[in-house]
Amino acid sequence: MAQHIEPMLVINTKMHTAKIKRLSTDASGKVILTCSDDKTARLWDAETGALLKTFHVQMDDGHEGQLYACALSPDGHTAALGGWTDFQGNKNYSIYLFDVSHNTLKKCLSNLPDRILDLEFSHNGHHLGAGFAGYTGVFIFQTNDWSMLKRIPYYGGDCNNIAFDKWGHFATVCEDGKIRTYDKNFEPIAEIKATGGEPYSLSFSPEGNLLAVGYSDTAFVQVLNKTNLKQLFKPDIIGIQSYEQLSSVSFSYDGNDLLAGGTYALQDKKGYCQIRVWSQQGQGTNKDVSASMNPMLDMKPMPDNSFIYCTATEFGRINANGIRFYMNSSETNQYSNRSQFKINDNATEIGITPVGGNPLTFSVTGRFIKQEPFIGNGYMDRRDGFKITKWMNATKLAPPSINTETVHLLKHDETNLSVDISSDAKQFIFGTDQTIYCTDVSGVKRWEAPIPGIAWSVIVSDNNRFVVAALDDGTIRWYSLENGSLILSLFLHPDNKRWILWTPDGRFDCSPDADKLIGWQLNQGPYKEALYYPSGEYYKNLYTPELGRLVLTGE
């Protein structure tokens, strides 16, 4: 993949515009670091939730630059960032180390074998642990010179989470179902096959003798002996349904409480996801704290015994009594209402109903957005004697089919969420959480296009020129049906007034005041921080009225 060396237009609201994967804080609890699929990491004032600065890493179309992991050093001077950071396109991934004060890249740990899913500093700041996707395992770096001190291989899947205790011991959970612990020299202590499902997160108690584990596929939390990983007890989960999850766990700062959250929600509290709080380190009584409309993805304790958390669309700070300090929500629409996404014959008008919002119509040629329903063409999974079956949540192990032909497209960690069939029934489109694919009637791939987020909907225009996709980063994108190249992108602000259209080369058209939401990023190569320029820097040269009409009509 060639490096993108021209300015790229990026949405720059005050909050993340895509899924927030992880968060971290310094030892004093003064600042908070978050990272996101929107390819930025952000530093916040922990007291007020105000944005302090944004870290820009190298990025490109598709996944490149998505940040799945972040960690602040205990002194708050270094921000470690990782994720889909294969800027060279050679399966050589990097961890970016930023000087927080100056917002400059001071070191790039490169030539890493796979995506980075978690990063954690040891309590004394001497080591940085990195958990990887695939079968890579864990790397330990020493922070005095950033050299790799130890590689721990032979993991049977994604290493989802790492935790250090105060004495330098650490533990990991993995997609292979195993929980592993290591001593301060990073030698193995114990390893067990988890009994609760797929372990997803873990937390040491402050005194270091207990290890709590949360699971991604069940409402189950257990507390283990750190040394031998024998189960000591299971916190009470009465009232939580078996299909709900308590995937994120954390002990409170003083160690008295154990907290867990995930998809667990109470219907009598308007569907808010709850954080369950147990006293006596998980052995005592429990109470539920309403946190968010979205599932918890990460939690960390704060020195005053409050805690910070993140979901797909927000992060906040709250205490164990449910008193909220603040909650910062993304300025993006969510487009998972698949049946409510429609386009006209030539894809110059679209209709969409954002989650929790009213129906919207947007005209590319008319350059307007209005709040009214749109009558147009939706997706079709059957047409002219062909039908796509088993496509919803299809995976590599449980693939979709076109009639009786099994479609072998998906990667091992990919899930299919949307489909459509072209009007001539010759092109079949599959939208996943990573890629848009086009196949022929036999399921043979014609092209694939990497995407920056889940493709909740994909629709082929009736003139067979475009595939229009509604993505979970809040954008709607037009791709060429012929070869899958990205042609045009649209961002509709949730205020239902402001909109921005842009092309991959950075040209744009927008409504009044929407230019305040954009800027341009300029990559400087993998060993330098990316540069960011506010809208005024390139506005005069790249603002192109009627851009959408010119692009979609071929002018």
C-alpha cells in the first residue's frame, strides 16, 4: 500500500467520531487518554472532561490508523498508542510513543507482527506491555531505551487485555480461553483454561492477591487467586440475564469494591447499561449504577474511588453511588437502522433514520438536508431467482451463501452485517465490520474495499455505478461498483443542519458553518507525528461548490 502523502480531509469535532476502544489515566488521575477507530487519541482533563489535545497518527483509507489501544505512563509524560498501525502496508505494525507535553512523536516501535489490542505500563513505569491480535502473544518493552525485553509467544488467539500489579507481576486473557500470569521477570507462574467462556478483561486488587476476570460471551465474573489461578468466589449476578455480558471489570482504587459492566441493561431504567458494584471485593452486597445507553468497553479506577469508562460513542466519569461527574458523547449519527437506509436510482439522494432520530433526506445535487422521510430503494437479499442467505452475522466459520454456493470471503476475525444485489443480479455486495466485498453470482470475489468502520448498510444504485454504504463512524460513502474505489464521503452532523461532502483527494463542499468541523491531516511518514491543519489552511484551494453533483454525474 502506497503511503498517502497528500492532505486528507478529516472530521474534527470536539469528541471522537467513531468507537472508543480504550482509555487510560496517569497515576495521579489528573488526565485521561482515550483512543478510537476515528484514528485519533485524545487527552482530557480528568476533573472537567474538557479536551486538552488531540494526537494524530499516520493514517490512510480503510483501517490504517485506527487505534485500538492506549496507555499513559504513570507520570503522564508518555502516551503509547497502537492498533491497525501498518503504515508501510507490509504487515509491519507500530506502537507510537508521544511526548504528551509537546504532542510530538518521540519514538516508533516498528516491525511488529500484528495489530495491537492492548497496551499497559507497569506501575513503576519501567515496562510497557503490548497484547497482539492473532497468535503473536505479548511483547514487553523496557522504557529506559524502549528496547524489547521479552517476547511471550504461543498464544492461541487475540490477547485482549493485560494487567500489572504494583509489584510488576502481570496477567493476560486471550481469545483461546486461557488466563495466564507471570512474575516480575516475565516468567510464567500459572495458566488455566477459563471456565466461564471467553475471558475479555482482568483487574488486580490493589494489594495484588486477587485477580478479577470478566467475559465477553456471558454474564459471568470470577475472582481468582493470583498465584495459582484457583477460583476463590463468584460475585452475585442475580437479576442479570445469561445472554448479557459483564465483559469489563475493575477493582476500585482502594480495593474495597469490584465493578463490572458490559451489555447488562435494566429495562425499567430506559435500557441503560448498568455497572454492577459489589462491596467487599466482590463478596458483599451489590448495587447497579446506570451508566450509558451503550455497552461498557473499558473501565479504570480513579484515586478518589470514582471510575472512568468508555463505550462506543462516549466516555465519562462516575462514582459507585451513581453520581456523574460528566459524560462526553460523540457528535455523530448512528446508522444501524438498516431498513431505514435508502437511495434513489443514481445515488444522488439518500434517506436515513439515525438511531434515536427522525427520518432525514439528503440531496447531493440539491446540496440540502431536510427532516422528512425518503421514498427510495433499500437493500435486497433476493432478486431475479438469486438470494443471499445466512448473511446476518456471518463469519469465516459460518459463511453466507448465494443460493447453494457458499461464499468464502470473510477473514477469521470478520463479521458480515449487510448485503445487496445489483439491479442486473450480476453483482453481490457484502458489508462487514472491516471490508466491503463484491462478488459474481458464484461468490467469486471481484474486488474488496477496506472501510473505517462497520458497514451497517450497503446499497447498489439502480444505474449500477455505485455502492453506497452507511458506516458506524457516522459517514455515508460512495464506492465504484466497477472496482471498489472510494469516490465520495458524506458527514451529516446530528444537529440536522450541517453537512460536509468530500473526495479522497481532500476537495470538499459543505453547508454554512460546517467548515469548522473539518481539517486536513498530512502524513510525514511512520517516524513522525502527522500534521493537522484547521479548515482555514486549505479552504481556499480545496473548497469546491457543487462537488457532489460533479462527481456523481461524471462531470
